[in-house]
Amino acid sequence: MIDFDSLLKGKTVVVGIGNPLREDDYIGCYIAENLKDTVVSFNVEVNPEVFIDDIVNENPDTIIIFDAADFGGRPGEVRLIEEGNIDRFTLSSHTIPISFFIHLLKMKTSADIYIIGIQPESTGYREGLSGIVRKTGVDILKRIKKSIKQ
């Protein structure tokens, strides 16, 4: 599992990407929505480019992006995705490639950017997360909130 203590440095902004109508593709948004009272977070759904200026205006030291990623793992598995692999693993429900979104953020901020991918169980056209992916989301939320309190 990812060591959030080592990632959460300075002012952190969380970005959740996903489609609320595609089951587990929504996991990034679920995490961002449930962190709003803990850290600056943006639920960008499938339009991350719309939020670039809002994210940059927060002047973050760290940006953590959560998204469903099909890297061939077990449903609910979590991985830190290297930037060079992001378009290969993330789902195609976004309006722009995630790599381009990250490129734009890097042009406008000096923040460290991390992409956290969660392996979906299903991304069919239905609302709601699968049980295993929701459980992973709840675990991530607990761990981030614990890391922030320290």
C-alpha cells in the first residue's frame, strides 16, 4: 500500500477524476468528495482541464491525483502510476489525456505531482462503486486523514 505520510508534503491538493455513470471509474471522485473537510480537493469528474486554474491558484506543494486505472491488478489494488504509463493505464472517459492535464499543471506550478491508480472491478454504465473498490476508497480516506493529523 502507498505510504501517504511520504507523499503529503506541504500544502496538498487532491484531485479526483472519474465518471459517476461508469461504476468504479468514479473512485477518484469519491475520494476527493470525501476529503473536502480535510484537505483542499477537487472532484473534476471527466473534465480536469476546467479546474487547472483553480488548482494552480491554491499554490500547492503537492498534487495527488486519484483515478481508476486498469493496470491488470486485482480489483481494488492501489498503485502509484509513473507519469509515462498514465495514458496506458487510465480509462478513456476523460475529455483530455491525463498526461496532458499533468503537463499543464507542471507548466503552471512547481508542485510534486503523484498519480494514484485504483484497479476497477467494473466500469459498465451504472452508478455506484463495487464493494471491493468502495472498501479500498474507505481505506485510502482513513489513511490520508490519519497522515494529515500527524
